[in-house]
Amino acid sequence: MNRRHEQIDIGQGPRRWTRRDFVRWASASAAATLTLGEPHAWAAPRTQNEADVTERDSPAAKADCCILLWMAGGMAAPDTFDPKRYAPFRVGLPASEILSTFPAIDTVLPGVQISQGLENIAGILDRGTLIRSHVLPDLGNILHSRHQYHWHTGYVPPQTVAAPHMGAWMARLLGPRDDAVPPFIVIGQRLEGIGEKEELKAFHTAGFLGGEYGPFIIPYPEQGAEAVRPPQGMTPSRFESRYQFYRRLAEADPRYVRAGDFHRESILRAMDNAYRLLASPKREAFDISLEPKAVYDEYNTGRFGLGCLLARRLAEAGARFIEVTTEYVPFEGWDTHENGHTRYTKMKELIDRPVARLIRDLEERGLLDRTLVVLASEFSRDMLVEGVPGSNAKDQSRAPADVMGEMIHYGLHRHFTGASSVLMFGGGIARGQVFGESAPERPCMAVKDPIGVTDLHATIYTAMGISPTTAMEVEQRPFYVTQDGKGKPEMRLFA
């Protein structure tokens, strides 16, 4: 059943995602690696067993697919999954009295509370683990794009080589689950027409791994089906002829020829992958209009909600790594430097129902045990403390720090790295567990079982059957999936 649905968007209106965009992804994303510097001593073999990959003590995979639900912009833990003392708004309210701007609500786990507005997620916490002690690095200037790069790649920019996104590592080391479905897909993030687009592009890449392992980006989930269909009325023979002609053009393009065998072959394989999808019935997985109306409507809280629906369909179809983002646009979404309480009311409406439905759907289909779902953000927020005590970080708040004069002052504004919240479901993760703890009073830093990005990544890779010490040789030196190969999986997070 095909229908037209209302498009809910922030910022610029949606740009139609066309077949030409899809083909451009297949070739141009590969060509983009040419600007990153060629890996001098690397030959691009296709499997993790070949000589350039070093992996010791590879763990048994607990999951085949990973879904990252990315709360872009800095989701404040005290107003979401780690509620503190609540102070309702009033004119003249001292900022020092505010820890949470929403009251806490009970969850399905006895004695465990989260923030009002997340009632649906409260009902599925028994399916996974809530981490309340995720510690982010304090880098002096706490910048969204810098911290997002670090979280997605495991490395702090700048690097002398382009660090691959976590999804690219999985695509490279584990390969596709289905030959027709892109192994690495990002849903909901625009890379054009928004602020900090170049910074976002820096980690939406396969880096030195080659463009064939880069992300297939779908900015608008409701337009995904259009990107993976041959033109209406085009015969199979004409479609095949177009593909062969375009491939010959790419083989002869002097830019690719100069790039050397590795880059040229990577580009051609990326094109082959794109053609294989367009010619496959698996492309229907991208068409969320095929869902029953009641299911579609439950997910449809906006682009993020529909992205969760698309992610479920793609996980069923055979994608390896899928990221669904609330989208990072400066001063929008979770990036609340003012009017935080009002904005959080809307953001919770955006995520609460679809996240809960995604977990339930995966469970009902028998997929949750082999699908690792992670909900995370680049850092948390606080009304008073920037960074952590003793930090040299500059104050990013645009709201007054003394008393509340009007509603736009009420919320969690400053960037805080001392403790953040993460949800994990499936993939061997323990059910019904709360891991770690942050202080009940300001500064609300992690006081029990802190876990940083490197060890959290090690845990995710371990669940997917990848050793945190896995390395590839780039420019005659090893480059690891976790920073310097030092990531240690937190085994207490597993059942």
C-alpha cells in the first residue's frame, strides 16, 4: 500500500532523495577517499582473515546487527534517564536549586525511575541495561562536532589519517549480512544546508578503509524507497546498459586511474554494490509505506520515529550497522542553550514511542537477541557546571546563571562531560540492569563504575564479535578499532 505521508521537519524543508543521489553515493563517496591521503602500504583485501588485519582473541559474536540511536546535540541525563532533585519553574528560582526540570516517573524495574515524558521507554527497561556513568573526555573546548567525531570513531580529532566511523569498521571486518543490502546505513542526518556540515562529513566516512565501506545516508526516511528503485518504465536491459556505461566511465576517469589500484577497485566495488541493490527485491526494505497504517502511525513522531521504523526493516533485510539520528543542527534538537525544558518536552515526544516500539518489534520478531541497540549522545548538560570541576572548558551557555527570569531560562544548558546516560538492548546485554551511578547533587559526576568511550566501544565491538585489539596497517603502522587498541570490554554489561 503506497500512501503520501505528512513530512515533519526542522530547519530547511526536505530535499528529494533521488536515484541520482544514490548513484552519487556509490561513486562519489568512494572518490572522497582520494582527498584523505592514500594508505601507502595497504592493499585493501576483502576479508578480515587477510594479512593486513591483525586480530587476537576474537570473541564469539553475540549480535549480527547493531542499531545506534544517536541523540545528537547533547542529551541531558538529569532530564532524561538519570533524574535528580526536581524544582518546578517559578520566576526568581535560583539556578543553583535546579537539577532536573521534570519530575521522575517509575519504570517497569522496581525502584528505578527516569524522567517524565519517557513513559513508553520506562515500560521496556526490563529488556536491557541503563548505564548512568558514561564519562566523556574533557577536551578544553567542549564542541559538538569534535565530541561526535570522537564518539563515532573512537579517536579525538585531528588525526594524521582519516579515522573510520564505527559502522565502517563493522562493514569492513564483518562484511554484509546480505549481498544486496548496504552494510552501513545512516538515517536522518543531512550533510548539506546546515551548520557545521564539514565537521559532520569528517566522521560520516569510512576513512582509510575505502569508499565501498562508507555510509549510505538517507536524510529523509520516507524518501528511502525512491533512492533504490530503477526509473519507472525502464526495462531491465536498459537498466543494465546504463550501469555498464557508467562503470566504463568510472574506469576511464583520470581521477580514479591516478588514485592507484586500491582506490579504483574500491570505487568500482561501491558501484557494483549500488547496482546490486537497485536490481534486487530487497530494495523494498527501504519503503516504509508498505508498513500497516497502525504501525506506521505509531512510529511517526517525525523523521526520527520514521527512521526507527526504517531501521527495523533494514535490520530484518540484512543491514549490518544502522544509525538513526535525531540530527545534529546547531541550536536545534537536544542542543538546548536556552528554552531547554520546552524543547525537551518535544524531544521526548519525538523519541519515546518509536524507541519503545522498535525494541518491542525486534523482540516480537525474534531479532532482539542478535541485534545490539545502543542509545547514546556526545555529552550531557547542567545548569551551572561546564565540563567537570577544574575544567578549562569555556562556558557554552546563553542563559543567565543566577535566577530564572522567564521560561526560556529554565532547562539544562551547559555542556557537561562528567556523566552521561546510555541505553543498551539485545546482543547479549543483561536485562533489567542499571549500571553505574552519578552523584545525587551537583556536580553530578560518575561516582560508581565510570565507563569511557574507549571501553564502551570495546564492549560494542565485543558484542559484534570484533576484538578491541583489531588493527590494520596504515602508512606502515597499526591503526586500531579502539583507540591505540586499549579498549577493554565491560563484561558486567553482558548477561
